[in-house]
Amino acid sequence: MVGTIKKLRRGPLWAGIITAALTFVLFFSGIRFILNSVPSVANILAYLAMAVIFGIVACALFMLRPRVAFYFFEGGLLVGFLFMLSMFNNGRDGWSDLAGLLTFFIFTAAGLAAGLLAQLIVYLTRRRNKG
């Protein structure tokens, strides 16, 4: 029983830490290496704050049983990063960085919304089948 409790506590924590770390690394790398822009300390702190927020959201979603919302959120993050980095790489007109960030946030929000909706559907279906 004690081993199970420890296992449940570490899983969400690791999901949050890994999500936060990858978010920070991908943002910093995209800005620094693809856009060839040196981020200021304030920008780095903003990337870090956003990464921590995404890590907390991932941690909270990972605790849900089943983890449908977590997987949708992570998928939205992944697709958002792919589109953002692609837009960073393709456009050099000055608007590609803003469009890339907007695309990232749209896909992340869509992944979170779709995940929460799917999680609700799973919950209601299971509740209906039990009763």
C-alpha cells in the first residue's frame, strides 16, 4: 500500500517536471537558435514562468484517471511547438515570430479544451454504465 502511494505521488511530479523542462528548452532554443535572437533575462524568466505553469497543468491532468486530458494537453503542446518552430523557421518578415507564438497558444488551448471535454465524456460514460 505504501509503495502504491509513493508511486502515485512521483508519477504526476515527473510528468510536470518533464513537461516544464521540455517547454523551457523548446522555447529558449526556438528563440535563440531559430530566430537568432538573444533573449533578455526578463524573457528567460517569462519562459521559465510559462514552463512552470504548463508543468503544473500537466501534473494536475496526470493525476486524473484515466489520463485522457493529460494526453490531449501534451499532444496540443507538441503540435503547437511543431507549428511554432516551423513558422519561426519559414518566415523572416517580422511577423512570423508573433504568428508562431499565437499558433502555439491556440494549439495548446485547443489540446487542453479537447482533453477536458474528452475526460468529461469518459467520466459521464463510466458513471452511466455503473448506475
